[in-house]
Amino acid sequence: MPTPVLMPALSPTMEEGTLTKWHVKKGDAVNSGDVIAEIETDKATMEVEAADEGTVGKILVDEGTEGVAVNKPIAVLLQEGESDDDLEGYDPSKDSPLTSGNTAAGSKEDGSEESGKAEKKEEGGSKPSPAKSESESKSAPKEQASGKEPAQKQPDPGGKAPPAPTDESGERIFASPLARRIASQKGVDLKGLKGTGPHGRIVRADVEGAKPGAAAPRGAGQAPAPAQSIDARAFYEEGSYEEVPLDSMRKTIARRLTQSMQEIPHFYLTVDCRLDELLRVRKELNDELADSGVKLSVNDFLIRAAALALKKVPEANVSYAGDALLRHKHSDIGIAVALEGGLITPILRAAEGKGLAQIATEAKELASRARDKKLKPSEFEGGSFSISNLGMFGIKHFTAVINPPQAAILAVGAGEERTVVVDGKIEVATVMTVTMSCDHRAIDGALGARFLDAFKGFVEFPARMLL
């Protein structure tokens, strides 16, 4: 039976993408793991690998097509012995989870972009494939009717995935073909197994980590539906404005930040930091590094200061997880990078263990690849803390929206000369205002103040960063 290739979910936030390039054409043979296409998401452009073997029977989505929904069929593979005749009357959309009452999406890591394959037609109410024997197509319903578990089958020499299993209520359990094949080989029961793929889909890692016959509690939570907003067009005369459609990045920003403000109880703490000593040290170090090609920015010092402050106050290095707080072992600092039409926050991992020169080099490289949309999901997802710096635009003070699943973000304003009072005397100093947005479910006011006190100490006395 033909196998549909579906638009994969390459990140947890992806709802649609742009098919920028095909690496295969009709008639090409495809092996598992072959790169078959390039997909542009709201954050990056990534390669998509095939999950199964076959021959490209039909390309359904042309290069350059925008707004292709996750789980929409983009191509069809023919299996051994099949030809174009098998495509007559075949509707690949019927094999998509979106049309079978399930919102499971795939992942390219184990080929689950092949979600909702042709095995859907093996379920009750659908006609069995002509290639299957009558006894084979009837065996599963009989076993279910008798209340007995279907016998575990060994994979055939061709390594084809077993049919999709169903749970006690008869609902199909969505798992990638590779996960089903490994489960069959290991004797793992997919019923009740918790899927960690998008929308709770069972993927390879879930099966490999399970014991034969064992199953973990199932049921991944669905992402909350985006909030409905007012349509501004109702307030203006038609023709008085130019309508600019939202691209995938802007849609994602709108959805996630609306969710953040609705679900996360924000509160804000503001403190002023003197920069005179930091600027002096920065100049001396940049003079020392002049021949190395490395140039330290003020933001590089702030990244290290934040990372060390999280190490000093580990209670602030947390994420809220509903019934627990996740206390992170490393300071994974997100750096807000402005892009054309949006922004992205690449993550500088384990920043507490990196020197200023390494932070400067990695931050510059991450920002460059972010602007070229070449980041991998692992490079911009997660993180434990973020910094958003608008000082270079002359912004004195602002508040930032927390980027879930993090519990805090630091908004950095411009360093400017201000009058300050020191020991009863008026002096002129370079002062920077920073505001920390905190998730009150995870960080209380006193805890946030302790973090800012540690951060300010590192900024105003940068030699402490060497201790």
C-alpha cells in the first residue's frame, strides 16, 4: 500500500512550515535516513530525513509552498512491487492523524513524520489492502473481540513496521513506524506507553527505554488552544490600510507570548548597576585581545554575570513544571537576537563554566546562524534564563515577557552618564538599569532580589567573575 510522507513537526511550537527544497524527485529510490527535503519553520531551516524505504511515487507539495500544516501529506512512497497504478483512487490525506481524529505530529529524529501511515486502512471500518490475505486482515478484530492480546510477531525479513495497535477502547495508538518495528523486536507493549514525541506520539526513544512487556503511564498533555483576539479590521474602513499577512515566525511569537502573559504571573524587579569598572576592564581586555580577532561586548560580561549569579543563587535557576520545580544544574542563558520580522533566543549552554572570550565567540556565532535561520531546535529550545538587551537602541528601561519554560528574563537598558550620590558627594557615573521579569509560581520577590544583588555585584566588580 502507498505510504504518505507527512509534513513533520520539527519543533514543539511548529504548526506549519515552508517546503523550501526537494532533494528527491518522482521515481527516486529512498532509504531510511536519506535527506529528502528542506523545511523552513518559524525559527530555522532544517533537513528532513526519510523514515522508511520506498520509491517516490508522487510529489504532492511543490518547492516554495508556504503554510504547509504539520501532518499534511507532502509526498507518497511506493513500496516494493507497487506502481503508479496503486495510486489510482488513493487519498493520502485519509492516512493523516489530522483526519483520523488525532493531532499527533511527527519528529525527524526517528522518522515519525511518517505518522498516520497507510496502516490506518487496516483498522475496522476500512478495507484491507489487496496485498494482504483475508485471514491476516481479519485476525486483529477477532483478537480484540475476544479480549485477548494479539500475539507479538517477529518482524519480517523486509523489516516492515507491524500494524498500528489500539488501546482498550479501540482507539488507535499513534507511534512512528520505527518505534513499532523496534517494539515488535523487543516485545514491548505499546499500550499505555507514554509518548514523548510531539502531541504524545510514541517515538524510538520511548520504546528503546522500555522493558519488554512493560509500559509507562500514557497521556501527554495537549498544548492549550491559542487565545482569540480582537480583529482590528473591524475598527477601520477597508482601503485605509495595507494588510501584511503574518509569517510563521510572527504567528508563533504572537501565540507563545500571549500564552506566557495569560498563564505566567509576572512581577518585575528593577535595579541600577554602575558600569565604570566593567567598561575599564573591557577596554583593557579588548586591547589585550586585539590580535586574536575576539572583541568583548558589554553583553558578554552580562551573560557571564547572570550565569555566575544563577550559580550563586541556584534557587532562581528553575522552571515551573506544574507539580514540581525543575532546578537546573547549569546556567543555560538565552540571548535575544532580533531578526527581520521577529526574534529568536539561542541558548548559550553551561555559561557558568565559560570564560569571557569563549562566551563572546559562541554568542557571536549563535547570533550569526540565528539570523541565517541555521540553528538547530536544540540550540534555541529550553534554557534556564534569558537576557534581552535594548541598550544599543538607547532604551533606558523596559520589561520583557518571560519565554516559557524559563522562569525569568532580564531586560537590559542603555548605560548612560547619570549623577549619583556617593558618601554624601555628587559624582557622575555610567549607570545601567536592568529589570528582571519573574514567574511568581517559581520565584518570589526576596529570591529575585537576591539574584539581582548577586548579578549587580559581578557587574560592578567584574574581578569577582574570576573567583
